[in-house]
Amino acid sequence: AWTEFSLAEVRAIKSGRNASVNDVMLTILSTAIMNYLQELGTDFEAQNFLRVLVPVSMRMEEEKEDFGNRISVITVDIPFNIKNPLDRLDAVANYSKFMKESSLSVGLDLILTLPSLLPSPAQPLVWGIAPVAFSVIAHTWCTNVSGPQIPVYLLGRELKHSYGYFPINPTFGMACVIMSYNQRISMTLVADVGIIPDIRDIKKQLDRAFLDLRSAAKVQPIEPIVIERTPKNIPEPVTNNPVSISGLVIETSENGNGATSQPIDEMPTPPKRLQLFSDDWAKAYMQVLNNSKAYHDASTGWTAGALAMIMKASPANGYPKDCAVILDLHKGKCRDARALTIDEAMHEASYVIEGNYGSWMKVLSGQAQPLGMIMRGQLRLKKGGLPGLLPYTKPAQELIK
């Protein structure tokens, strides 16, 4: 059985709690198992925790390009007696951090490596007793595989979903595979029917546990970014004609007549046409944002700092050199906006996005979403990490409306 959640929502749950995506997923898994066992009338006095074997990479920095796997495992103890979902998440995160920093994973790495150094006739004997050994130290397996966060295609057909599979250990009743793909994260459960007659019962508990944790973290549903397949090497448009974007008139590609749009009520149109990424344009953009209730409501959770946008030189469109603006965004307001140098943008902003004239035209005219453009490589995130932006899909949409 399997289920799926929004990866952006999972990242939002962990945000600010010193936890990882894996910690969130382990919390969901343990909560589901606890609820399932409670429905069966299990007495937690004798067994008040779930011990999960979690694979961890032991690959060194200089080994990142090497073939093959180098993994160890750690055990994560997840208590059953913590009722508050966020408190349980904190407990999982703290225990995981402690185990990763301990020498246990190094010791288990040696144990897992030694059998491969034995003579061939002895290896089957060692690996034959390994499942029994693992069953002594843990109750179940849970492995996490990170996949691409954009759609992939085979022979022109899009891969819609991706689910993992783990061959169940003969001495375990259940195993779990966590796998992320295209802004979704799935949990696949593989079970021994003799121990868990209907694994769909635990699947239902996974869904319930996720919703409870999301509610406790006060995370709202986050819509995924729609990423469409586009041809490579899209030519850069060449023109100097203006078009109106949400009340701001900037230079873009159209015909000889300046196209105009009707500004929405809370976004008054500046009295003059402004050159894209100029200081006046930045100031007008700040006014538009601060007059937008939709942007304010969507962005009250933004505390990640200033955002800088860099446009590469495009002499054919009237931009002989690279230019940049910075928006000091904080909790639904733009506190400052101005043009600045590229070096200043890289120094002052928490996030820096770079693109050519054509890419910025697509974003600012509403033809494409900025995060989707970053994932497709048509905009470049020069500073800051994409995982930190994913929980703010809605603010990003309102930012360029």
C-alpha cells in the first residue's frame, strides 16, 4: 500500500524546528503505527517505543562521484507516549541527530563492510544470519530515496508517480520506503500478511497522522507548481516595446503598439512607463506589493530575508549590462526596494535569482511561475537553496501577479 503527500508541506512542517524531511516522515510513520496498535488494544507499558533501522550514507566528500553505494544504518527510537505531534517530531529530530553524530553508524559501517572482505565461501553464511541480527536490534526498516523534483519523460511519456519497494526482511512484519518525486513524497508499505492482515489499515493511519501533524504545525495546503515540458534553447525575444504587468508598465516583446492591462483595485498604476529593473521600477514594484492584500495574506509567513533579481545584459532590448534590484520582503510587506550592483545583490540578499531578458519577461507577464522556471533551469538560483523556497509557492505566485 502507498500514499502521497505534498513535499512543500512536509518542508514547511519541518521549517524552524531543526528537523529534516526524514524526521517528519518518521514521525508520520510512528504515529500511524501507534494509532494502528491502539485500535488493536495493544498495551504500551511493555513496549513504549518503535525502533526503526534507517540507512545513512557514509560516502565522503571526495567519494561523491564514485560508483556504488556506501551506506550504514542507525537505529531511531520513537516514543509512543508523546501525544503532541510537534513534541513527537522534536523527539525524533533530536534522537536522529544524536545517532548520526555518534560512532555507532561508523561501527555498523565496518560491520556491513567486513563480510565483503571475507573469502567467497564464507559470505553466504554471514549474510544468511544478517536478517536475524537486524531483527534483534530493530522493529522495522525505513529507507528514504530522493528523486528529481521536476517531471521526467521516457519516449515522450511523462512519469506521473514514483513509488519505492523494499523486499521485506523475513523477520520483520513490515518495511517502509519513502520516495520523493516532482514535489510529492510517497510512503510505500510492504508487510507480512501473517502479521498485518490488511496493510491498508496502516495506510489510512498515515494519512491521518500527516493531517494531524500539518494542522499542529499550522501549515496550510500548498498547491504544487505546474511544470510543463518546454523546448530547449528558447530564443531570446528582441524588441523594445512596452507591456503592462499588474499595473506596472515595463519593456517587453509585443508589436509596435504598447499593450496595456487593467490594474486590479489594490495595485494602482504608476503614472509613467518605467524601465525594467531600474530604481524607479523597483520603488513602484514596492508600492504595488504593499497595496496588495492578496500578496500580504499569502506572505505573512515569509521571514527568509531579502530577494534580489538579476537580469543578464541584453543589448538588443536596451540593457547593455547586467542589472539587479533587491526587494526587502518581510511578513507580507516590502520594506525597501532599489536597484543595485550585482556584487551588492549577492552580498545583501538571502536569495538571488538570475535570468535573461526572455525568462524574466515570461515570469513578469504571468506566463510562467518563478519556481517552475528555476526547476527547469530557465532561471538560476545563484544564492539560497530551493528547498527553502518550496514552502512559499503561493507568495511567489502573488509576488509576480
